[in-house]
Amino acid sequence: MKTKLYVVYGGKSVEHEISLKTALTVLSAVDESKFELFPIYIDLDGRWCAQDALDRSLTDAEQLIARPAYDDAAASIGDVLLRKLALPGKKVVLPLLHGSYGEDGTLQGLLEMLNVPYVGNGVLSAALTLDKAMSKQVLAQAGIRQTRHQVVLRGQWLADEPGCLASLEDEIGYPCYVKPSSLGSSIGISRCEDRIELLAGITDALHYDTKLVVERELPGREIQVAVMGNESPIASLPGEFIHDSLFFDFASKYTDPRLRMSIPAELSEAQTRQVRALALQAYRVHGCEGLARVDFFLDRDGLLYLNEINALPGFTSASMYPVMWERTDGTTYAELIEKLIDYAFARHAAKQSIRYERDATC
């Protein structure tokens, strides 16, 4: 009997468009001899819609957009849970929601309450990895080298803009990067070379989050490592995007025709061992399970600095995460999806051994 695979995509997030592209690739690659597909679209208002039929010949991600039957988000969620997720048989959820309300632990919490296996990180690790400010605290406690940074809260900024600016200029300096704390795909990020650009960058980033991270620029290379697994994770060969952009922004990542991958990245054997070991350490200290991509800076002196860890990395067939695995051990895109599903079932099975009632004999 086929496993029911619920693919959740879209979402109430500025990364909605990226999620659609990911879903199109995944839905086209899944082996239908093994899985019965249930696409579940979430619109920008947070309303759910389960599509009853999937056209495998889809070529445009926009075709995955569906119209929910209910105007109320709660009613739409309840409808999908009753009509689709409540169906009997072996089942697993594959969340493909980038950013808020999907990658931040909120959806994972719902699935935990439903006791349904799901691919990827759990509630805590999802929340930690998406929140750059909290992640940096975890990394600092683990003794993992990072660039100099400061956290700016919206309330602090509104109460004392001159004081915040002075502190950032004294401790961080220029050039620097302003980032929304809980967002990906370089959305809302600005590179700032002076006070005017810093003011504009903070103003823009506060449209996307109430907590910001401001980091000192570190000249050098950006190295990435793919990690997957539960208790005994494994790391891929490192990869690197080759580009000419001073700032690797959203347009550079998704629309620059000159962008190319270098996998494995041109590193010494010692650097390759070190970056893979650091990726695994970061994965473990965040409590990650399933998958993550760990991003580093390599400075001109050969020192590695951990930039961030992404618990739901780009996952199209041309994204760095699946390509790194293909170049590491020959894992195909379809095989990678199945491996991640296997990890989901293994984690769920392990959790079923947990007791939720006190032993009456104690």
C-alpha cells in the first residue's frame, strides 16, 4: 500500500514564491509508485487548501496556487485535517514552507499535536535556526567562531535611535549588513557603507521583523555544507557559489545567469575536514534533525566563521543542498526526498516510546 505524502507549500510569508518553486520540483520528482500525493496549499492569508487532483505535467509554479474553500483560516485548516490528514494508512508530511509560519516551528508544533510524522526539524530546532539572533547565542555558547554582530529590537530603536546608531558604529562599523532576524532568501537585508545607508537598511528591515541583526562585513568566500540525519548526521562535501556580486542578494541568488556552483569548493583537505566537522557541530548544538544547510565565511587568513544555519534550505533541483549531495555520494533528487522521509519516520517511531503517564507503581 502506498504511503500518503502530504506536501505543504505556499505559506503566510514573503518567501511564498520560493516555496511554490520548491513544491513544483518536489511534486514532479516524487515516485508515485511509492507515494500517494496530497498537495496542500497555504495562501498569503494563512488559509489552507487541499487539492484533490495533481496535474503532473505542471510547468509553472503559479499553477500550484489554489483557492481555499473557506475565508476563515481556522475553518480551512480544520477542513484539510478532517478530509485529508485524517485518512487511514501510513502517512508523512513534507513541509516546504520557507520563512515564517512554516520554517519557524509553528507548523511543526501543529504536526506534533496531531502525532503525524513530518520531514525536517522539530519545533525547537526550527525556531532556533530561523531566528538568527537566538542561533548566534547558541553558537557563541558552543564556542563556534562568528562575525561581530549586535541585535537591535524595534522597541529599542524607536526609543533611542541615536544611541542605537552610536553603539552600532562603535562596535560594528562599516561596511555592515542589516538583517531581519527571522527571514531567509536575503529578503530585507541591506549592505551599508555609511550612516545614511544604515538608517535606510534598518528602516527597511523593520518592515519584515521586529528584531534585527547587524553584522560586520567579513571579506572572503562563502562556503556551504549540506547536513542530514537524526542522531548520527552526515555532512556533504562543501560547496560555493561563484558570483561577481559585492552583495549576494535576492536577485543574485535567483536571477543572475552568471551564477555557478563550485562543488566541491576549492579548499585544502584540512579546510574541507574542518568545515564539515563544524557543520556537524552546529547541526547538533541546534538539535537539528532531518536536514539543514550550514553556511560559513572563509576569510583571507583562512579562518572559518559560521554565518548561519538554514533548516529548510533551497530545495529545487538546481539548489545547492541537493546538488551537494549528488556530487558527494551520487544521491539523486528523488532518492534524497526518500531519505529525508525515512529520517522522519525514524524520528517519529523513536518518540512513540516516550511515556506520558506516570508509572502507578512508582
